[in-house]
Amino acid sequence: MTVKENVTQVALSSESHIECPYTTYKSLHGSGQVGFDPEIGLAVVGYDDLVSMSKNTAGFSSSISIDDQGPRHMGVGEEPVQDDVEEIFQDAHPMVNALFTADPPVHTRHRKLLSKALNPRRVRALEPHIREIADDLIDKFVANGKVDLLPEFSVPLPVTVIADVLGVDRADLWRFKDWGDLMISGNIDLLNHEQRRRVASAVVELHQYFVPRIEARRGNPADDLLSEMVNAREEGEVPLRTEELLPIIDQVLLAGHETTTNLVGNGVLVLLNNPVLANRLRDDLSAIDRFVEEVLRWDPPIQCTYRRATEDCHVSGAEVKKGDLVLPVWGAAGYDPAVFASPTEFDIDRPNVSKHMGFGHGPHFCAGAELARLEARIAFEVLLTRLPNLTLDEANSDLSRLPSFASHGYERICLMFDVA
């Protein structure tokens, strides 16, 4: 990739950036709105540039694999897939680019069918069920006066919800978590050889789990999201094929747990550092919606996704060649001072609190955004109302950031609270 001299060099996979990407974003907002990582590509951080790029699906494709073999979860590097990894893939079901990794008109069809299956009315109807799951999880540790937040609450809450919504066995939810962790890494991170082997094995296992369930739903649909996705169709069109459904299911699993898990964790750290705000939310639970939106701006769980340029162009003065990888850095949009006043301040009362790009923007705006918002609101409501005097258990916590520049959360958050 040819880059002009005035483009700032960045190291997205460096430890310092992973621990605090917002320092990089602030610098880029003051020096041209783009940065270049030689290992990955051009990072676009300007709010207006991100809006423009999100709408230009013809010029910036979501089908980013360099071998044009579809969504293989082999990371974002340029290294070809190794032969022994290919051998593992021989046991996987064929896949095509779908939804997240597809462009219009294919993406439009997939999004329409998924939106029909996961419509706002269906999401709103889930609230009592989600609240019951959240309360059941808290019941298991509320008498202990302490909790390891991620494995005991913020992971099983969204994973249980998505397992129930899909209509699969709750007993398998930790398998979903493991598969999801590996495949989201395969979607957004640089992977070494051993990581690629592990991701490829997870792809095969997920296929072996879901292909027979897809076929069963075709002949005998149930009242669940999987059945609706398998059998959904528009007039004059055939239902989604298995090679389309598998990557969509994968994406539903990823969006169904990773985003909410880290959204809750990141928000809890905000509250621990701002007890005045925590007390305000306890006294006025209706303010939690605005709190969730500000967390999505200030410390979003997904920092960036990827596009591949389909033609030569320029973005904020940087030359982009056809085939270059370009990163829309959604997490940086919330730090653009031209859009958000005092962006480093956490303020749930800012007038444009929901203008963030925590769920992306444009045609590829996260299809599960409303479910994630609902889960997060309920999570904070039950945590604040049922666990009085929440404090951080510093001795047992590890507030290092997850080893990813694209997925943003904490390693371990242990809490203490008063026992009623």
C-alpha cells in the first residue's frame, strides 16, 4: 500500500494501543483522521469519513478474504492459509459470504430475512425472559458477597439468551462461548499458525453441531430463531441455503455474546470509578438507557471492523489502492471532537449521546443491536438493585485488556458487595 508522508504510522497490535486505543484516536483526530499500520492497513477514524465509507459498499467491500473463498475466519493478515490448516477445513461444510461479510444485494437479502426473524417486537417480548435469566444468575452468588463477573454473570447472560433464542440446548452454551471467542478472533485479529489451527477446528465443530439441526428445522420447524432463519423467505425467493446459514449463525452467536459481555464489563468499571453516577442510576433506573449509550461511545466493546478497497481512491489524503485493507475504526468515532464535545469525559447527559458508532453504521449496522441494548439495560438494573455497595476486588481482578485491538474488554473483573 502506498501511503503519503503526512499519514501517521500506528501500531494497532501493540500492547500500549490495546490497553488504551483512545490515546491513538485523539492523536489521529488532530493529525488527519487516518493512520497507517504496515501489518494491517489504513485506519479511518474521522466521523464523516466513517459515515461515507459505511455507505460506499461498492468501493469498500465487506468480503475481505484475499483468497476469495468466503468467511474462513483466518484473521486479517495477508499470509496464505497453511496446508495443515486447509486439511482441517476439509471437514467443514462449504460457506459463502453472508450478512456481515457480504455486500449488497446479497447482504440486503440476508439482512432483510434476519431482521424479519429478529424483529423489534420479538426482541421486546424477550425482556421478562432475559430478566429471569439475570436474576437466576445472581441468585447463585448473591449470598457470597463476591462475584467473578465475567464467568458468573456477563458471559452466561447473553450466551444463555442466544441459546434459548436459537432453540438449542443450554447445556452447550460454554461450547458456544468457546467457538464464538475463537471465531471472533478469526474475524478481527492477526493470527499465528497455531491460532489458525484452533479457529479452523472450531469452525468444523460448529458446522458438525448446526448442520443436522438446520436440516431438522427444514422439515420440522420449531418456535425459535433457528427455524425462522432456516425457513424465512421473501416472495419469489428460495430459503437460505446451508452454506449461507452457517456464517449467519456464526455471526448471531458472536453478536449474541461478545458485544454484550464486554459492554457490561466495560460499563461496570465506569460505575466503580464513578460512585456518584452509580447512585444516580440506582435512584433513577430510566437513566440506564443513556448510560449504556455513553458506554458504547466512550469504551465500546468492538473497536473496528474491516473493508477491502475495490478501486483506487483517497481517504483523508491517504492513497488507497485496489485490494488494500481499510479499517473503519468505529470506536474512534466517539472521540471525534467535531461531533462530541469534550469526548474524553463520560457524560450521559450529552445531547447527542446516541450518535456513537458502537454498533457500526450504515447498511452493516449490527443486526443484534437492540437485543444487546436490552440485555445490557437489564444487566445493569439487576446489578445495581441487587448488589448493594459494589466495589472492585483488586486482589483477584486483572484489569488488563483482552489481547485484541478490535475487541475491547477486560481479562477479569471481581466484585465485592454487601450481603443483605
